[in-house]
Amino acid sequence: MKKKGYLFLTVALFMMTILFLQSESKAVMTSWSAEQPPEGAKGVEKRTEYRFRDKSTQTSYSTSLGGWGLRRIRPR
């Protein structure tokens, strides 16, 4: 029974070591920033971002808004 327990622990520790070494070798990128990276940073990526709105909204509690009107549409 002890041999199986030691074998299990040995395999488990071996697998944990492999996973740890693999995670250490992969560099994790930071999130995007508007500021320049520090001197000597590795794997610097650049991108251009654009933001825009294609619709305009207006909230009002008035009974009428300038430029807007209601019209009744009759069915044909």
C-alpha cells in the first residue's frame, strides 16, 4: 500500500513541476495602455484604436422637441 502512495505522490509532484515550468516560460502580456512601456520591455505591440458614435440620442421631458414632430400615417 505504501508503494502505491509514494508512486502517486511522485507522479503528482512531477506533473506539478512540469505545469509550473511551462507557466513560467510563457510571458503574460499586460493590458493595453496609452503610455509607453519601460525601457527594455520585450514583445512590445502597437495598435491604433478608434471610438465613434453613429447615433445621437436626446432625453427630454418636454412635450415637444425642436426638429421633431408626430404625423399620422394612414393605412393604404
